[in-house]
Amino acid sequence: MENPTFRWSPLHEQLRVSLCNLQRFIRDAVIQSRDDAKIMTEVAEETEADTIYGIDKIGEESVRWWFSNHWPQSEPVQLVMEGLPDDQTMTFPLGLTAEQTKWKCILDPIDGSRGFMYDKRPAWILAGIAPQKGIATNLTDIEVSVMTEIPLSKQGLCDQISTVRGYGPEGIIADRFNRYKKEVKPILLHPSRAVDFQHGFASLARFFPTGKALCSEVEEMLWKNLQDKATGNVPQVFDDQYISTGGQFYEILAGHDRMLGDIRPLLFHKLGLSRGLTCHPYDACTWVILHEAGVILESPVGGPVSAPLDTTSPVSWIAFANRELADLARPSLRQALRILS
């Protein structure tokens, strides 16, 4: 697709297009491999941060091949991705040190693999790229973000969204690919404009039994704090658990959800548990797309969502579809979070 009517720098456009092409390649490779159920669902590796399934390996192999053969050599990059032999020194062109690169790219080849490999919900490919600052490179430094949907077996349409930081909603490029007709058409996505939560979807991530009771306690207190002072009624709010940070980001970007959040690192810290099975920087690397769309994405305890661009740091976040919802719910959320202190 062509850029919007304005133009960002040719360099940023080169990075954006490269990441879009990479993600289409990964998407197509995963689709072609989906018929082998054993490859898809077998456990390939256990890491500090996550369980790696066969489907994840397909994505990793596609990434290595694509970067080796297609990444622009004029823009040397360090790749940060779970499953690489040494995620701190994988560089393209090969053989460079991290200090010799201009960019740091963090990537999740398949976010939401568990739901996808059982054909329940689409998975997402996520990538963000930031100027190289060594170990100081942070999520907040990302300048270009791209996310691409990996469709279910019965799904003919799948979306790709990309943007460059600093251009607002007009800078978001959203395309819908018809994989049967091989056609790509632009689409318009916008977050909900609702000013309250009544009869809408809003929830906190409760993907595993661990911490679920405590998370529910926080959420129940949040909605009780938001009860109507005139009637005493708690908002009628619907819950939906999409086991993919990319999927959650898409749901709020597309206007389906009014608030979503992941406070698992806070919950696990309170319970004295490992924070391995939580959101990580590669899960949250497309935050720029939400920010440019007008979504209020922040740390649940205040401030930006900040973390090193690595594969292990835990990330907590809360996203409100618009500023009115953020202003309405933020005080009640902060009050509810006090039970974790």
C-alpha cells in the first residue's frame, strides 16, 4: 500500500516496509505448515520466559532465513527474539557486534501460539524497531511497529497494521489480505469512542490458574469502585480472554474492547512467584500503533510502559480506548491495585 498523503522519512519507510514483508513471509510459512498437527503442538523447548512449541520454531526459522537474505545491509540491526542461540548478539549482516549495528529490532514471530495451534483464535506476528542504544535500549525508544494476523484455517481475511511514531491516527496503515483472492485492501480501524463501560468488553488478563483469584479480586474491586453513585449499580461489563498480547492490542485498536490490561507481574510479585509466564517486551513491542491511534496505554501504577528490549523482563500494562475512559477508570484502578502493595 502507498503511504498516507504525508511522507515520513525514506529511512523509516524502508524499515516499515521491510518489517511488513518479513511478517508476510512468516505468516505464509506458518499457514503452509499448519497441516502437520504434530509439528504444531509438540513442546520443542522450555525457556525461562515461556514454553516453546513446534509452531514457534517454524516462525523462528523463517525469521533467520528472511533476515539473512532480505534485511537491508545499509541498516545493520541487532535482533532480539526468544529462541535465538544468543539474543544479545544475533546481528544482520551476520558477524557484526551489537555495537556495530544502527538498530535494535525486537520480534515475536508467533504471539498467541496456544490458541492458534488448536485453531481457536488467530495468532499475531509483532515487531518494533528502535535506534541502537545497547542495553539501555527501551520499549519507549521504538520508532516503527508492525503487527500481522495469522489466520485460522477457516479464515480467509487477515489484517496487517503498521506505523511510524509521531504521525497520529493518519499515520496508521491498515490492510486486509484476502488469502483466497490474493487481494489487499485498506481498512479503517479506530478504538471505541464510548465514555463509560456499560455493556462493553473490558478485562484484565487471567490466562492461567496461578494468580487468577487475586486478579479477580482486583478486577471486582475496580468495577465496584466504578458503580453508579445514583443507583448503586455496578457496570454491566463483559469479559473476553484473548491469550495473546497482540490479539488484545488489536481488539482495543479495532474498537471491540474498551479497556484491557495485564497485571500479572504485579500479581506474581505479591504472591512471591516467578514472573516468567507474564507479558514480555516482545509481546508489547507494537505499543506505538495503539499510541498513535489515540489509545491511552500506560503502566497500571502510572507512567509509560517501560522495559529493556530483552526477552525476559516482565511487563505490566493497561490500555484504555480513549482518554475519557482512562480518566474515568484510572482512580478506581489505582485504588484496587492497593491490595497488591
